[in-house]
Amino acid sequence: MWDYSEKVKEHFYNPKNAGAVEGANGVGDVGSISCGDALRLTLKVEPETEVILDAGFQTFGCGSAIASSSALTEMVKGLTLDEALKISNQDIADFLDGLPPEKMHCSVMGREALQAAVANYRGEEWSDDHEEGALVCKCFAIDAVMIEDTIRANNLHSVEEVTNYTKAGGGCASCHEGIENILSKVLAEKGESFNAGGAAVAAPVAASAAPEAPKLGTLARIRKIEAVLDAIRPALQADNGDVELVDVDGKNIYVHLTGACTGCQMAAMTLGGIQQRLIEELGEFVKVIPAAKESLVSMGA
């Protein structure tokens, strides 16, 4: 389990400014549920001064994504748009007294959402879509421009660091060579050289050498997922909501929110919390995806 600061826990368990801001005139959407993280940042900006009067967020993702989004909304309130745009992803992490290296991509997502919301307010086009032929990581739809910008902004030197900050390379690993090429290019601009045999590959080698925990069988895995949902269910039922398991397809876990949870502004956060709990209990990365109740998983006796 990752070592979270008390401030990260505070903003996860008691997030500030959750939900959309009423009368928002700047909206920024980044990420996608299919990739595991998505964030909508809404801003209410005073037109004459461009001061951010209020900010809110709706996040689908892990605890660090929720905490980073919560922190960002607190940081930008009262700033002008130009002042807010100076906030870096490292500033967001520092505000939270640090994030685990594997979760730095959550602060990057917050930074991008802020850029998108400001562009939306100003009537400008902002897009994180990849250019033709520039897609590097197909698993998480990360393009070369984002990787280059993140390497420069955070002084990254290894594939492992790029994965921590962008998620690129965290799936099938087939894009590692492409990431190495980008690292070589960016580091060469600074008069440095990329050592593919050093930190860039040290972490994957160490990880592969470490003994793996026994993998759960299909039935045992489903029962453990159900046990996690059962533990969460009383809190949802206290607010007249509930959650049901619909299907399990590899790393994808489909659930159906019912009752008061249906259409609730906090639904994305609820799903993110469920996902985080399942990741910790199963000891593997999984994605919790909202789905219509088509057919419940047969648990079989």
C-alpha cells in the first residue's frame, strides 16, 4: 500500500468543493473513464477582473486523483486566471505534502484540467488529443507532446518516472522504446544523455525479480470483490443508495449504483473510492466502471 500524507487522506476522505459549481463559466475535462482517471474542473470567474470566485470538481479515479482535484480547487480560489496558470503539478503535490511517485500523474491531470478550464472560459481551443502519428502509449492514450512537456517540467530521467507522472508505459510496456527515444531527445537538448541501462530499467527488473503474491482464482477473486462491496454498502445505504456488482472482465469491474447514488453529483467520487479500496484489497490495478444492470455475475454455490 502506498504511503499517503495526512493531507492527502484529509482531502480524500473530506474533499473540498466536490461537485459542479453553479453558474460556472469555465469548464475543463481531461482523462477518460476507460483509462482509469477522469476529471471535470468547473470555475466561476469574475469577468472584469478574471478572478476565480469559486471552483469545483468531479473526479473518477483513485484517492490521489480525488485529493489532487480537491487541493487544486482550494489553491485557485481568489487567484486571477494568469496567477492560477502558474500553478504546476509539483505545486499541487507540495500542497498535499507530497504524493507517492506512482501517483504523480494525478497532479499532472489537475494541471491539465486547469489549463482546459481557463481556455474554455477565454473561448480558446485546448485539446490533449494526440496529433496524427504522435500517439506513444496506446493503453492510456498518451501522446509524445505530453510526455515531452512532462519530462521538461519535472526534470524526469527514466521510463519509470515518465510512467509515474503520465501513466504512459504502465500497461503492456510495448511503448517503452518510444519513451526512451523521447527521453534521449529531451535530455540531449539539456546536454545530458539517457542511460537505458540505468534508472530507466532498474525498477522493472527489480519488480520482476520480486516474488509475486499468489494469484486468486476466478471465484475467490469475485468473492473478495463482493466482500469489499459489502463492506462499503452500509455507508451508501445510510444515504439511501447502494452498489451492485454487474460483471468482472479481467481488470475491469463493472458495478451498478442504485437508489440515491443514481445520478448523484458524488457518484464519480463514490466509484473512485470503491476502485481505490479494491486495488488495495486485491493487490492489483483494477478499473471500476459504471454499467447498466444487464446481468449480475453468477456467484454460484
